[in-house]
Amino acid sequence: MENTSIKIGIVDDDSLFVQLLKNYIEKNNRYEVVHTSKNGNIFLSKRNTDFIDILLLDLRMADGDGIEVMSALSRQESEIKIIVLSSFYRRSFMGQMLKMGAHAFLPKEIELDELLNVINTVYRNGHYFSDEQVKVMREQLSNKLPEFHAYSKDDLTEREIDVLKLVCQQMSTKEIADSLCISPKTVETHKTNLMIKTCVKNMAGLVIYAVQNHIVDANEIVLLDK
């Protein structure tokens, strides 16, 4: 990650916000804003967006909103990681955003240096939960969200469960590999199998699945360091 810039796309109908955000992000050569669109339909009309690592996505836009973009990328099985960045942030919407394919859900008023921290975390680990969001999950997630239509937890292998538990500790692929004494490629294979078996779209979905199926207690989800 240190030697490769993180390629970022921004989809938002506030042109001034986009320009200010782009200027701030590109002050650090670790990041490169490679695409901007003023609404979801323009973004989805592009023939190829697979070069984007992280997509900063607004929710409410007049011509193709964030929900449409997430649905389309899900159908395309895109590997783009989505950070929903919206002034329409409500923590009660968090679970639904994650189920729809978002890898993080943030208020637009977030401090810019904290946003870069989230980008790095999503790029490295595949998802981001703030302390506040983890607390919401602890209080509400297992009761409020409907169960996934997925394999029983008994159908997961012992090693898949080991990997799943470490995902819930927000460990990166390399950290999981080191912990279990297996290769990063093997970890990625287990993650892929887990998503297929549990019918979820991303690492955040795996965390939700683990909580709902009592593989981990919600209190065991690791809070991110500041």
C-alpha cells in the first residue's frame, strides 16, 4: 500500500464540495482522485470504473442517487469499496447501508483527516465502523436487521470460522495470515468462500452475519483506534 496510490472516485452533486475535497485529498501523494461525477447516472454511464479503489458516494442526488449506484455495482460484482458520505447521515440507517453494499457510512461533516483514516482502513481491511456505530450494532443490529438467507453456521468450516472471527476484530488480510500461519492468498480464498456461503457482499456483511448467527458476540467487535 505504501508504494501504490489509492485511487479515489467522488460522486456528489455539490461541485464546490467535490473540488475542495479533491484538493485536500491530493495534497498527500498517497491518494489520487481519478474520477468525479455530479450524479449516479453519469458515473454508471462510464464504460470502465474498475480502476477506482475507493468511491466516496453521496446518498441524495437528483439524477441517480447513491442507492442506485450501490445496487448497480452490486449487480456488477464490482470490487470498488464504497464509502457513503452524506449529509443525510442517520446512525439508524447504518445497518441498511451495509446490507446494500457500503463499506463505510459517514456524515458529510466528518473531519477531513478522519476521512483519510477511514479511506485507509477501508482500503486495508474492507470496512470501517466508528466507535458510535459499533455501539449501535451492539444495541440494535442482531434485533433490527432481518436474517440473511444463508447457509447455517454449521456449514462453515472450522478454518472459515477462525477467519471470520478475525475479520470481526478488523484485522487485515496479512494480519489474519500471520495469526493463523497461512498465506494471504489462502485468507482471501476463505473470505471469498465465506461471502459465497453467507450470501453477503463485503466484509461488513460478514461482521453482521457473525453477530446475527452468534459466531461472535457483538461486544467482541473490536473498536478502531483513533
